[in-house]
Amino acid sequence: MASSSLPTTKVVSGHSGFHAYSPISTLERQYAGSPRVFLFVKINANCCFPGGVEAILKVKNNALSTLSTQRDGSYEENSRERTGSDYSDPNANWDPFSFLSDHSEDASANGSALADGSTAANKKGPNLGRFLKKVAKSTTQSLERGFHNIAIRADQGRNADLMVLGLYDEQDGLLHMTESQPLPDDHARLSGVRFLVPLILPAHVDGNNRVVIKLWIRSGAAFLQGTKSARSYLIGSVHLSAARLRSIGTSGAFLDCNVQSTLVADGQLNICVVPDLKFSPLGGRGWSLADPDANTAYQSHSSLFNLPLDMSYGFTFPPRPHACLVASERAVESTVVLPIAAAFATLASQAAQVSLHHAVTVRDRVFYIRHDSAVGEYADVNVGIGVLQTDPEMLAHTTPFVSASWQRADSIFDVELLHPTKVPTASSQPTDFRPAIAFRFFPKPSRTRILPALLHANGGRLPNCGFMLGSLRLLIVIPKPRSTNGTIPENSYGGPASSLAPPDQEVWECMISLDSHVLQASGGNSVSLYPVHHVPSRRVMGTICLSLSLQMQQGPTVPTEAIPARGGLVSLVGMDAMMDHVSPSLDFDPQPTSLEPAFQRREQQLATMGVFATHAYVDQHVKNTRSTDVLIIQERANQYQAALTMKRSGKKPPTHEDRSPKPFRPSSSRPEILLSGIPFNCHTATLALNLTDPEQPRDSNMTGALFYDVTCGAPADHARGFGNVFPSKKDTTTFVNTGLTSPIGIVTGGLRRIESRRQELAKLVYDLQTTLTMNVQNYFGKERQQKNFVNHVTSSCSELQDLRWQLFEAIQALHHVTWHCAVRRASVFPQALGLAVTSYMASLSDSNKYQSTWPDAWAQHGYLVSFEGLLSAAGKELGMIEDASVGIGMLNRVQIQIQSDDGSSNKDRTPVPHSPYLKWLTFSAIGDGARTEYVLKLGVLPSYFNERIPNSLKGGTMVRLYPLLFEVGVDIRQWGANTGSSVKSQISSRSTNSTFAPEEMTKEPTGGLLDEEDDDVGVSDDDVLVQLNYEAFQKMNTYAFSIFPVSAEQGGQPRTHPQLETLYQHIVSSAGKMNHDILDEAASLSKQLGGGGVVFCKSGKDRTAMHITYKQAQFACQFRQRHPLPDQNASLPDTTLADAMMMRVYGTRLPICEKNVGQSKYAFNSLQVKFMPDALKPPMNTLAGFLKGGKVFAGGGIES
């Protein structure tokens, strides 16, 4: 039996690896002390009580009366779904373990307690109530012991008993607990049990006090897990001095402590004591160049950053049984995401202003050339039509109709001025002129772009006035047929009904040159008779009497030419116009004429057709769309820049409710459009492995290892949504009569899908241009066979006018979609860039990389950054995938340069606040359109630049980003998309011989979505994942051949790099499957190729947590497996899944959930979990559940 005296301790100096690796002079300032102390505990074989709880219950002579037993009420409540291993609820403030400090049934130091709970102090004589309570209590304990025995026997050892360690203060208050570990079997018991989760001594415990470690055991019987009758039994305890624990230095120490117990003999706790370095040592393992400066970033006057989240674990290291492999998990916010967002927003704001001014001048230009706008230089023309004088026999029993149009000098299409209207007739000229019809218009003088035929007819030169106004054309229609009642059918305008075919009517016309009236000195009102000719014979059919006054005027000044679009937002985000020879050139500048004769001819033909945008559309676009978007981008730039220098005061809101621009943006802020340029829920997730060995404390061969990835929410424009980009029916009042409709149906989704539809629109525009050009040629050819001279297409030619209007609609739709894509790109790209640069900074801070040849590879081939998405290809998440794919693809235009800070001030430099070494950054764009390149320059302190930046990255070296995107859906929505795709495929294959077309069954709706939420379940595309993964594979394959060339064999160089064969097989077989192995393999290959990783899902907190913890656990397990065991025939078991489950409960991911939505729960329910891959399934007691309305759903808590 163990001695009841205080435990003896042995202190052994150790090496934990927490000191900075190869420190430089500026990194020597470390922290004076740590606020907390980690105790990693391993119990020896003697502490594992043989037989467990069942053996304890068999102790004779009322042995249970000498053991401490405590009820476990809330503990059991949180253990109902445990199977074999115990994961407590981190949200419970340790309340689930309150039974361990229940003073009414407290245990003594050696494990004994009174069975009836009474003491000598309270025995004051006979008392019936006390007696009855004693009897009742004794009876209850007897029943519970019997129930325990039955439950344990029924379990038949299928579920191991569970052991747990608790740390208590002198008042027996619980301070912290480890995870529960199963009681090992006889063979495994020989090596003892190591608890992976440490006991944490908090800062508030007085150093003069003592703390107690207690070892508890409870039954693992399945039947007891759902009842309140389960009890925990104290095996033993160890007393320690808090002062002694705090005195241990950063190198760590080992304590061998004897266990006080009445149950076990020679029990011992092997304790590895390591101070908790809340912040990674500057420049040390686990630290990133993107991390904030702990000395300034977390001060009360600056609330820009939230404190890092950290947790440590103590793994076994079989090659050294006495050592402890300390794994320090951290999640730290990035200092670069907000400055990058601010720098890009500033650039985008300037570009957006250019685009706005450009659009305004385009609008004014379109307005200027209209016939009804009295602006700029124009002719004020008033026309009054009197009577049509002709032979009365020609008009017997019919009424003529007259219409008027302006034949512009710069366009082949007539402009209608007067709808068909009845005109009076007379056989002779009236003595006095009284206009029966009057109208007014304002033709604009043309000095350039004049129709070649008109210029040629005038001898190849302009009239003496120096410009041309064109002509006024009057068209007189003489209806011939009559209805049964003797009247001529009329339309709503009072003109002849369209049912009248051309053979049933005669057409006369009168042409009046406006240029001849300009040359008249008086410019006054003149009444004249103008001849009317028969069409097509050109015979004179009579005259028309009309008055025409023309006076040149100068109205409000407007630009006759639009300012260039170069430097605008569309160009900045790398987009080309995708339309040639279109007027007006909205968001692009006319390109030089091609030398190809066919292209020259096409350009000349289209140049004669005038503008293809209505003033109503351009005006509404400028007022309602572009101006709003530009204001938003400007406000972003202003707020982001202000956030970098603002000193905050007042009460800080909860993190998940904060909507101000900060490096950490909670996922609950996704609808905030002003924050759309900042990546949300961004953390650098690290797992640093450091070996602490009491026998070899200074072993330089064990330098540890480091895992790091960036985790975040999907880089997408969540605020704009993924519904129809065109106004729905309820919004048409805003765009009434503008021609803004979609000729290709609804356009929904994210950038990848929208830009694909944009290409459809561009092709439609090209096809319509070609069709219109050919039809105009045919029209002129046909007309010129009947007339001597035709230069214009009359407004009465409905076929060509309808075709022209279709081109109007297509071009306006293309303009609208182009601007929408540009604005989306301006939101998505800075998110992706901030994430990629954070990953690059982490790699640049990794000594294993910057001291190797990887920087040389980065300089030559680019820095590979692999984005690993966990979104489902359905509903809104499909739109997020599509946004992310384009934003990530834009990263290959980015080059990064590291510079030494020269100390000078420059207005183009964006500060990087609270970074110890990054001082500023600049972001600029070079080129325009699809040729746009971006340069990001980072200024670092000279000392850091000289000592830590590799030579290959100095001297102005540019490192280009090499982005990849792998995507795998891992939840029930992806399962549904896969199933639906399979069913659709089966139906399609079965219907090949049917009477209906399969396409009809999947035809997209033609109307707009009533509610943007409908898109959440309306669209799925399983094929996009295969396409994205194959595209990423091809890029990675190219990169792998560049980094690790493969010598050509007899059959030539292989198409697939040998290292990527497994990944290729996973991808080609992934159609219709949730194959998480794709991400797992891609992540491993990215590390092997010297790259970094970015993990994201919709919010960056749930599926991301499952994936990153699996990767971290896999990394720790592989690290241990790489080192040989003492027994060469032995193998280390794969504990990846068990370790990942532990990290999901005790690590940083649940606190990240709380940072984002205010609740420490994963946004899954038990149904969703059933459809997830085994590697990504969360512990069941960490789920938010099904029903909304509870506390866990407050603040947008459920997002999956």
C-alpha cells in the first residue's frame, strides 16, 4: 500500500524546444513569465487499477464506505453519446465536473469517506429526521450499487472503464481536467497511460497555495452513460506546490510524483511541466511573419486584434518512452489581410471613379446624339405639314398617312420622328398655309464618322458649313384594301393596320436636305412645296406643302467624346471587353483597326450603324447601379484605411457582433457589403511539435517539426448573393423602357458561372452583328435594284429594326454583366490575395524552408499555394465555389517583392500595424484588361531583411503566386447533388429512345427568382468539382515537373508526374463521390512541393475545423511514425482519427466557432454527420443540433 506521506518529487531539467530557432539580435526580447503552466501527465501501470470499477465494487467489508464516491449529474448529461472515449463539453465552464468538488460528499486525501456523510461534529443526539435521511441514503446507495453491478455485468467488458485527471485548488475547487482515457487491458497496462490534454494551472492561483491532482475512474458500461447513477471513484491524488510549478523555466522540467491511495500501491505520475507561452517566440517554431506583435497588438488601447487561441497536447514518443512530445496548437489572426484589403480598395476606388466618369460621359454622349435633346451644338428644326397636293383620282376612297424620320449623316438607320398620321389632301395649293401636323427635333451636326456614300455624293468633302445634318424623310402610305364595312383598318397610332401587306398599299416619299437649309441666311420659317415621288418608280405623284425652320443653336455643353475607359475597374480586375467595334464603347476603349481586310470591312460596316445603347439604360445604369457600387468601394477604401490607424475607445462589442473593419471578420458578418473585401474568419493554424526528454535534454538531433495552414471562410462575394444578376419583375420599375433584359435567360451563381454566361452573351452579340450586317447588305442590294440611290434603312423596315433592337438588348446585357463581374472580382480577389500572402509569410518564416533551396524554387517557378475547399456543389455554395475559383485564379497575376524598409514616408505605402517586422506594403497594377499584372511589395525591418530573408529573394526578386484550387463536398448537400446527378444521368440514358428530349426535363426557368434564398436549393452542378480538381491537377503536374524534373524514358516524358499518380487516380474516379482523399493527397503534395495550404468552407469554422484537425493529427502521427522504434518488429498504430477527435473538442476550433457566432458548437446535426466522411465526423456532443430557436442558433449560429 502506498505511503500516506506527501509525495516525493524529482525535478529533471528538460528541453522543450520552445526557445527561438537560430535567434537574431532583434528576437532576444522574450516574455518574463507565462500566465499559465501546462502539466502533461502520464500515469504508470500501477495506477491502472486491475479490473476497474467492477473490481472496486467487489471489495469486501463495505469497502465502498471507505472510498470517495460522488454523484455525477451534469457529467452524465454530457456523456450520453460517448462510446468508449469521453469528450467533455467545453461550453459548460467545467460544470459537468462539479461533482468532483461537492463538499457534501468530498473525498479525503487517501480516498476514504464516510458512507453516511456524517461527522462527529454534527452528532448531537437522537434525531428522527436525521435517522430517516440516513436510512434513505443508505438504501439509495445500496440500490445504486446493485444497479451498477447489473449494468457492468450486462456490458461484459465491451466498453472500457474511463480514467480522468483533475486539478484542484486548496479548497477543492476544480481548476482543469484532462480528457478521459480508457483503462488499458493487461498487455497495454505495462506502458501506463499518457493523457494528451494537459492540466492547466491558471494564473489566478496564488503561488503560496498547493494544488492537488486527482485520478478518477468511472464505468464505461453503455447502459450507465445515459443515467444519473454513474459514479466516479477516486484512485489517488498528488499534492504539488503552485510556486514550484511556476518557478520552472521555459526549458520545462519533469516531476516524478508518488500517488497517495488506498487502492493502488507504487502508483506514480510522471509530469512534464511546461510554461504556457501564449505567444510563439518571435522567429521561433510556430511563429509567422504575418503574426501580430504580442507587445502591442493586444493592448487595451488597441482592439484591432483578438488574442490568439492555443492549446497543447502531450503525445507519446515510442522511440523514447520517457519523453513527451509537446504539440502546441495555435490559431493566430493575420496582420496582412486588412492592409492588403485597404491597398486594393484604394486602387479599386480610384479605378471605380474612372469608370464612373467614363460612364457619365458615355451617357452624355448617347444623350447628345439623340434627336430630342437640345444640348451641345444642335439645329432647332420645326416642321409643319400642311396638305398633300395630288390628283384626287389617286386618293379616291382612301386616306393617306404620313410619317417622318431623320436620316442621320453618321448612321444608316433612320430615326423615327413622327408615327403614321392622317394627312389632309387637296387638288390645288391652298391660298393660306395652316399646318395640320407639326413636330420639332434637334439634329446634331456630324463632322466625323460620316457615311462614305454621303460624303462621296458631296464630292468627298463636307458642305461649306463644315458639317452635315442629314435629311428629313417623309413617307406617305396610301392604303388600298377596304374592310367589309368600307373603312380602312387602323392601328393604335391611327395608321394603317399591320395586317395590310405591302402589295395592298402604295408608298410615296419626300426627301428634304437639312444641309441646304443651314446655308439659308435667314434661318427663318419657310413654306415650300416639296415633290413627292412614287416608290420605287420615282415618278412624281404630287407635292406636299410644309413649313421648315432651322436654326443652329448652342445648348448646355456636353462632351462629344467619352473619356477613355483605360484605368477603370473592369480593366483593373483583368477583364477584356469581349466585344469589338461597338458604339458606345462602355468600359473599354476602341482598339486599333486590324490589318486583316475582313476585320477592316467588318469594322467599317459596324461603324455605320450608330450606337447600340439607349440613353434610358445608360442613365439608369449610372444612377442606380454604377454610382452605388462606386460609393460602396470608396467607403470601403476610406474605412479600411482609417481602421489601420484608428485608436479605439469605449466598450468593445462581442467579436461575433463586431462589424467594423478588422483583420478578423466573423462569419456572421457575411451580409455586410462594406466588409466584402476582407477575408473572414482568417487564422494561421499551426501545430508545433517539440520533444521534451529528461534523459536527453539537449539533443540537437530532435529539432521538432511544424505544421501550418491558413483557415478561413470561402473567398466569395456573399453580400451580393448568388441570385439573378438581372432585375426581376418586381424591380422592372427601376429599369422601365431601358431594354435591360437578358436574352439568354436568368444569370445566377458565382463568377465562374456568370463569366461563362458572359461569354455566351459576347458570342450572341457577335452573331447578331454578323446577321445584322448581312441583312443590311441584302436590304441595300434589294433596294438598289429598284432605286438609284439608297443610303439608309427606313424605320418602317420592321425586320431589320427588330434585329437591331435584339442587338441593343444583347449589348446592354453584356455591359450589365461585365460590370457585375468586375464588382464581384473587386470583392473576391482581395480576399484570396490576403489569404495567399498570409500563407506565403508563414512559409517564409519556416526555418526548414528559408534555410533550404525552396526560396530559389519560388523565385524561379513561383510560390505554390493550394486552396482546399470543402463546399458542396449545390445552391449558394456552388456560387461560392464559382466566386472562389475566379478570385483564386487571379492570383497568378500577382508578383511579390520583399524590400528592406528605408524609413522614408510614401503616400502609396499602406502601414501594417502591430507587426513586429512588416512595416508597410504597396499594391499596384501594370497593364490593362486581361494583360493586367499586380505587384505587391512588402517592406520589412532591415535587421530582419538582412538576417532572415534568403539571398535569392533579395535584390528586387519577384515571386509569382502559383494558385491551385481543389474542391470536395463533404456534407449532406453534396451527397444530394451526387445522387441527383446520378438519377438525372439514368433518366437521360433511359430516355434516348423516348418521344421527349431529356433536355426538356432539366430546362432552366426563364423567369427571375422570386427570392434569392430559392437559389439555395435550386441549382447543383456535380461536374464542376471534377473540372476544378482536374484543372488544379494539371497545374500541379506542370509545377511538379518544373521542381522535380523526370528524365525521359523510352516512351518519352510521362504525362503525369510519378508523385501525382495517386492524386490523378482519386480525381478521375471522383465523379459522383465524396472523395476526401483528393484533398488529403493534394495537401500532402503541396507540402512536398514547398507550397502552402489554405483550407476553407462556407464559414471557415465547421467543415474547416474537421479538415484542419485531421491534417494536424495526421502530421503529428506521421512525425512519430518516421522515427524508428526500439523494437524493429513493432509498429506504431495510426492514431490520427482519435487525435483529431480530441483536437476538435479541446483545441482551438470550438473557440473559433464562438468567435464567429457566439456559440461553441459545430453547425452540424446528427443527420448531416451520417453523410460525412469518417475522417471528418465531429464528436456528437459538440453538435449544435436540429431545431432553430435555441440559444445555439442565436446570431446565425447554424450555417451549414
